[in-house]
Amino acid sequence: MSLLQFLVPFEWIEVIGPILPFAILVLGVANLVTRYLAYQTHVQQAKTADEVERYSPNSVTGIGLVFLSLVLTPYQPTGGTVLSILTITMLMADLFEFEARNVEARNEMTVERPKSALFASVLVLLYAGYYSLFFLIRPFWRLVVWDEFLRSRIFKRLTIPVAFLSHQLLPHQWLSIRADFCPERASSTSLRPHLLRVPS
């Protein structure tokens, strides 16, 4: 139970929570497309005027990304927080890039691409894709990355709190995995009692 649920109704977030990462991914793709169209529009405007106007679809997708990321935060705190930071950074970069385009238009300079905002937008899209489509690479991830971790020296010297394995054990009890531990022997009868014993 969250203390904030008395101030903010989270029930509707629980309902739409599973589809939020996919909505952010779609909006991220739309933001990149509208960013390209905004750049083309600003180039044309700079040829005939002393200032450029905001491209509304790009502004809408940017604000939408920030809003959805903030909504995702109560449902998935880690992913939502990372996406919120990235999208807010992207929105701030948009503000500075827009002012830079106006300066270029007033001084009849070449209108450059919004590199910083574009970079931030790509980061948002990459993380949204990783977060929403991770289930596609999860088997490969577990097969390669997790298997390599099990074989590493870090895992062989890892010390795991027993409290994570069972609520019935005292917090100060620890389960040490010695350096001579080998994952291939984890199912052997000699190691099983020490690694997998849980009080009844």
C-alpha cells in the first residue's frame, strides 16, 4: 500500500500501466518523424522570414512523452524515472534548439539540425524500445549474459543474504558461495543441502 494513494488515485494507472511502455515507444517514433518535418519547415521559414515558428506536432509529441513517462513512474518506478529524465532533457534541448534556429534566421545563417535534441530523442527511443520490447530478447539475454555471469569470478565469490531466500531465516545469516563453486555442480547432492535448504 502506497502512502500517496490517498492523494492520487492510482487505480487507473494500474489499468493502463502494461500498455504505457508501448505507447511511449510509438510516441518516440512519432517524435523523431515530426522532428524531421519540423527541421524542413524551419529551413523554409528561415528563407522568407526573420524568425521561425514552432512545429505543433513536434511540440505535442514531446510534451506527450514527458506526460506518459511521468505517469509510468508510479507503475514502474525505475523505468519511469529513467524515461522521465530523458524526456525532460529532450524537452529542454528542444527549447534551446528553437531559440538557436531563431538566431540563425535573424542573422541569415544556415539553419542547422537540432543535434542535441535529436540525440536526446534517439536516447528516449532506444530506451523505450529496450524497455517495451525486452521480452523479445529475454531468452537470448538469459542464455548469453546470465550464463557468462554464472561462470565469472564475481559470481563465484558472491555472498548472498539468506534473507533473500527465505523469510524464515534471520537477517544476519548469510550464505557464502565459495570460490571453488562451479555452476555445473550446483545440482549435485553435495552442494544442494547447503545452497537450497529452506526451513519448513
